[in-house]
Amino acid sequence: MRTIDLRSDTVTLPSAEMRQFMEQAALGDDVYGEDPTINALQARAADMLGKEAALYVPSGTMGNVVAHLSWCRAGDEAICGQAAHTLNAEAANAARVAGVQLRTVPQQGASLDVEAIRRSIRPDDPHYPKTALIWVEQPCNGWVMPLEELRAISQLAREHDIRVHMDGARIFNAATALGVPAAEIAAHVDSVMFCVSKGLAAPVGSLLVGPREFIARAMRGRKMVGGAMRQAGVIAAGGLYALDHMVERLAEDHDHARRLAAGLRKLPGLAVDRDDVQTNIFFLHLSPPAPSAKVLAARLRERGVLCGAAKDGSPIIRLVTHYGIEREHVDRALEIFAEALAEGTDGHRPGTGSDAGTPEVTDEEVPSTPQPVGAA
């Protein structure tokens, strides 16, 4: 049987139909605005999220730093949650590239402390940086922020004339979980970055959407950080196909994640970090008789299952379902987990139970320093 890769939904491969669509894509020079496939993708993205315009960028990280560059001036401050990807997993580009200081507020799952945001907004004083942006992430580590919370943050921002940006890398997963169109989520923020290269299974790219003036500034920011491309319609076509064909199937990934979590709960020493698996991502917390995350991950790899384990020995494993993972793979993974656990506890490092904080993660692995997120 093939390897069952549960590390991330970034490992998805395009379908044969998507590859054919990419091969047949009409091409032009996008720097001149003449690539018809990129233009079509940008128009489709803006329409689906209810925004005026969109910009295709090579990665979500680039989309996020371009958002910082477009909404903020050097020396400004952006408020974000403790688990924000822009804080923990983008090589400090907000500070180094955009000159933006990040100020964190407490976070529980995807939810931010709205009153803490209010207290963190700087007064108009020359001693302080200007609060230029509030940053939300939807979903965050598999948790979904309720729309009423997002609405409250948006209202607070409007009261203070502050913009709100959403890192919506997996916004269509959130929309699926909430049972609403993605535009209903995006309506509460000024701009959104979302990826087509994760659960939507396109090979490359992300979109930045928002007002026309913002996208005009973003185009300059994209050029500044080296993201302007030429005949990139050949890769953008994958994203265009994904938006038209891969959104509705995300519910399957969520179902598979819930099935996987339910099976793992029955195994000794494994605790799922949430009662409600809302999307395609969740974490395991290991305790005796399970071995350490590093040892368990190695045993799983030997048997053909890949997962993300903390590098520092923390008792945490991340699991992600995605396109290419079917029910039969979930069931086989459960069998392999049981086999790996049956070997005993050699290499175990004592840890905490299911109430432990879940780390912020990159799309490659669990980091060595868990972030204090908590369980929702």
C-alpha cells in the first residue's frame, strides 16, 4: 500500500483533470496584465469572496507580508493572536521586510480576546507606534472562529478606523465547517489571503483579495518582494480549476478527520486535543503508555504513515486529512497506530494530557516550542 501522508494538506497532488486544464491554459505576460488565465483566476477569487479585486502570489507567506506592506507603514503595529502564522511561522517578515511590529493578544483555539484587542489599540501618542491593522486567522490550527466573534472584532476595528486582514489560508475549510459561503466570512474583514495549494489541491499559489486601492498597493508590494511572474497562467490554472471543482469536496476531508480522531481516541495514551474536530486538522497529545512523539512518528513512518511530531520531544503530533486520503487510508492508519503503540513505551518522554496547549505549526512540522493556544 502507498504511503499515507498525514503531515499536511500541502502534500496534495493535482488530479489528472487539473493537470490537463493547466496544460491547456492560455498564457500571457502577467507583469503587463496580459495573462488571461491569471486574470480569470483573480476575477473568480474576488467574486467568490465578495471583494473588488484580487492578486495572485506564489505563496501564502508572500500574500501575508504583502498585506503588511499594503496596509501599514514602517513603524506601525499590527495586533494578532499568540498562534498567528504571521508571528510564528513566516521568518519574522512582518518586522524585517515590512517594518511592522506585532503585538499579541490571548487566543483560545481560533478565538481572540476582543477586550484584549481593545486594550491593545494604541492611543494617539508620539511615544507609541500607530495601531494600523488587526490580524485574524480563519481557521487557525483547525479551529474555526465563530462569525459573531469575527463580527465583534470588525465592529471594534471600524470604531477605531483600523483595517482588518484575515490570514484565510484555509478559508474554504472554515466556510465548509460553518456551512456558509466564504464571502460571508470575508465580509467582516478588509482583506483576505487564501491558498489554493492546500486542501484545494492546486500545486502553487495563493490569492490576496480586497479593495481595488489595496490591491494596487499590493501589486507594488508583490514586485518589491520578487513575486511578479510572467507566463504564470500555467500554474494559476490549477487554482482556477480548484475554485471551480475542489471546494465542495472539502467536507470529505473533514469527515475523514473526524473518523480518524474517533478511532485514535480509543487507543491507549492518545488524547485528541478537541472534542469537536471542525475541519481537517487536529492534534494528538501523548501520555503513558504511549511513547514520545518522536518515537511514535518514527514507528509510523516505518509502517508507511507520515505525521508531524514536535522536534523537541514534546508529546504532540499533528494530523491532517486532505485530497488523496480516502476512508480506506484512514482505517489503515488506525491499524498502523495500534501496531506502533503495541511496541511499548521505549523512548517515552513524560508530558501532559488532553488539556495541554496546542502549538502553532508550520505546514511542514510541529515546531520545537509549543505556543500557548489552549483547547477550544
